[in-house]
Amino acid sequence: MDDLRAELTATLDEAEWDWLAPHARRDVVILVALELDLVEVGIAIATDDTTRIQQWIDEALIHKPLPSQLSIWNQNQSQRFQALIVQPYVLVQEARLDPSA
């Protein structure tokens, strides 16, 4: 598990919506709530931890982007996200605002 955590942590990156939009059109983008750790969600998906995944789905902490969200992001192609690829999915979280900005 530590190897998987290290691998996913190393591939975690920032991306703008224009890079993610093609994945959304393929319906493989999963939006992860800010209160969850993106790497932890990636580990759960990679290890097929259906109990945790279902709990997050039930609590609406992970879901496919809503049409209203897609519309906003399509109008703002520079919207930034943290992104993590866990085949076949692309997990994303909206970038946290920098409190010092």
C-alpha cells in the first residue's frame, strides 16, 4: 500500500480545465470534495475498496461533475484543479484558494 501511495502522490499534479475537458467528454472525470484527500480516494479506487467508495458516493463527496459545473468550467478554461489519474478515471479537486492571496 505504501508503494501505491508513493506512486499516486508522485503523479498528483495541477491541471487547468482545458486539459481536463476532453476527459470530461469521455465521462471519466470524478470530482472529489475538498474535505477528502485526493490520494486516499485514488488508493480506494485502485484497490477496489467498494465500501469506502460507496460511502463517499452516498455522502456526495465523490461524483461526476454536474452539468452546471461543466458549464462554468467550460466558460473558464483556466480554472485550476488538482488532478490524479487512476485508470480509467481522472480524479479532480478544485484548487484551494490561497489564503494569502
